[in-house]
Amino acid sequence: MKHTKEFAGLTSLADLLDDLGGIAPDRVLFRPAPGRATERDLLRINDRKEVLCELVDGVLVEKPMGATESLLAGAFIQYIRNYLERHELGTVLGADGTLRLRPGLVRVPDVSFISWDRIEGDEFPHDPIPELAPDLAIEVLSEGNTRKEMERKLREYFTHGARLVWIVDPQDRAVDVYTSPDDRRRLRNGQTLDGGDVLPRFRLPLRKLFAQSRRPRRK
């Protein structure tokens, strides 16, 4: 790790992993060396479709994603798109929608809602990594995610303009609703998720969401 001194003054792999949120070392790509990766490297890696990465201050970090997580993210996209057909408030991106929160920091929420008010000229930019923060970011927890990692993401999203973040826990069948990094409300299976001021009148019963993983019963 001779290049780690170039990453925020860190001097060891352990320091680097801790700064990234206590993640496993196999989630860090070492070519290019940590601290030297660019957005071009990120696009090259993600275009291969072998792994999906985020860029964190020159470090390529693999984003863990399993089949169940993809299923739930896809359901959110469907429900939000159906809502947006009736309420033309913005657009929704999926799990490969890269967003530049600031130079050197590119995150890829599992689902992003971006209001038209944030988009210049009323047309979504053609830049492969637009400089946009989501109004709503949705992250579906995977086994490889850590609490500290998600806390860091929460701070980043809200620092750069997010108004709402949903962190979905498939194991507990629950959704943590954040309106700031420190303001959390946990909704469990049987309760209803609402879009607040970001998606007015959006309602999604969590029982309906988490039922996506089960075959419907015949009536």
C-alpha cells in the first residue's frame, strides 16, 4: 500500500478500510492504486458489467448487490415510475445511475429520484456521470454493507442536497426513513412508507413491497 499516503494522509490498508466505513478489503480495487482512480477508471470498470463500483476520493469501491436486493430496488423503480406518470415531478434512476456529489465522490444509489427542479433545461444531462444529488436516495442493504459505511453515505447524501433517504433492510423487512443523518424513523412490515414532501401522496405498504420475493397466492 505504498500509495495510501496520497489518500487523505492515511498510511495503512486498515486506515483506508476504516475511513471507507469498515468495509472488507476485497471490496477495494487496487488497479488503479487507491487514491489514484479517476471517473474514467470508474466508467471503464462499470462498463464491463463484472462489478459495480463507486468512486470515493480516488478509490474504487465495489458496491455489493445480490439478487434479492436487485428485486427490491426494481420494485421501488416500478412503484415510483407509476407515481411519476401521474405526478410529473422528476425522474428515477436505477442501480447503475452514477451521480457526482462533488469532484472525486461518485455514488450509485440503488434507486434515485431527481426532481426536475434540479435539472437545468428540463432535460436530463447526457454526461455519463452528471453532477446531481438525488432528492431521494434509496439504498438496499447487502450482506457486505457496514453500519459505518451507511452512516458515511447518509452524511454525504444530505451534505450535498438530498432531502430524503430510505435504507431498506431485507432481513428485518424494514425501512429506515431519514430526513437528516440523525433523524431516523423505522417502518416495519405492515406499515406504510410515504414520500413526504419529496414525493407527495406517494404511498407504499411495506407488506406489498416485501411480498415481491414470494409467489402470489391464488385467490
